[in-house]
Amino acid sequence: MTDSAVSDEPRLVRNEPESRYEVWVGETRAGIATYRESDSRVTFVHTIVDKAFGGHGLGSRLAAFALEDTVSRGKRIVPRCPFIREYLQSHHEFDDHIDDLPERTRS
């Protein structure tokens, strides 16, 4: 994957039928964050970005989009996915919206 392909503005979407958030670069799905949803919570299960798109911050953009969308819909965040859990360790703007997060450290 060339840097110019990754420089295209990524498109972030919630794919409700597939229970995942997606990041697209051009016509290619570059990464996903899968989840399970209940009436009041969104449990993040797994996040992955294709190796061809690694190192460009797409995982962080995907995490931010998914978490902001979850909060905007009035849902609680349950971070079972290690990537989402790690992202939340340094993004405290979501602190009031998290359920069941292991011990956290403040930066």
C-alpha cells in the first residue's frame, strides 16, 4: 500500500447489520472494530487494521469514532477489546461513559 493511498481521507462508518465500525480508505476497508450491543451498552470485542494500512493512525481514528458514536447514542462503553481498552487509558474524555474498565492510570 502506498502512502498516497493512505493519505486519502478515511471514511468512518457504523455498519449496524454487521455489528462493527469500519474505516475505509478509498474503496478498501482498512480496519474494523467489532462490538455487541444491548439496550444500554456497547461491548467492544475486537479491533484490527490491515497491515497494509498500519502506522497511519487509522486504528486510533476508528477507536475515537466508535467511542464518540457510542456516547452520542447514550450507550455505556464496555472495553473487552485490548486496543479499545488501551486507547481509553489515555483518552479520559470517555471516563464518565465506561463500565468495567480495569485499573486505569492518569497521564
